[in-house]
Amino acid sequence: MTIQAASVLVDGTIAVTGGTATALTSMGNTLNEHSTYYGGTDYLSRNTVSFKVKAPKVSASAPNGYTQARNEVLVKSPLVLDNGNLTNNTVRIIFSCDVETTDAEKVTLLETAAQMISDSDFANYWAAQSLE
């Protein structure tokens, strides 16, 4: 399907079904980041997930007097290529919002964005980099 013909459910419910629950194992954390892995213990073949936060700061030039809060999730999945080299396939999710954004508004934005990743309307974008 083309992007111009796609649709999203606003204020819908997004649910993940099926699959196998796989625990995230902590690799440690700092004040602003928590690193985890799943799917194996071998350093070169395990999938990693990094969670980062950036708190809003006072800024006279920002619309509300504060910078936006930012949450970031970085998922890396290693892949051994046919030539024997190792690469990491990566997904980065960044959510930035003003301090006045309500929890309900945040949920609506996140659920809308989740559809861009999982809804079949956008499969051709992800599979073939089609902007049509």
C-alpha cells in the first residue's frame, strides 16, 4: 500500500499478540541510560536494547521556557553476513515532548507511531524504502 493511501487509528488500542516472552537482562545503568540485552549471552550475537532519557532544562528560547523531554530506545540486532563480516541492524525510537504534554496525549502519539512500525499499510515503506 502507498503512504498516501494509508490510515492510522487515532485513540485506538495497540496490542502485541503471540510470540515468546523474552526477558531483558541488565548490563548496567547510569543516571540517564540503562543498557540491556536479550536472546543469548554471547557478546557478539546477542540483541541489545538501550534506554536513554534527557530531562527538560530551563531555556529562555524554548516556547514554554523549557527544552523538551526526550526518551530514546535503541535496539541493535547483530547479523553475520554471507562474507563472514558482522553488522548490526538498528532501530532507533525517539520521543520528544513538551513538559505540558499530558499522559493521554503521550499515549496517543506513541500508539499512532507504533502503527507506522507494525501496520501493514506501511510495509512497503519499510521493506522497499518506498515513499509512494
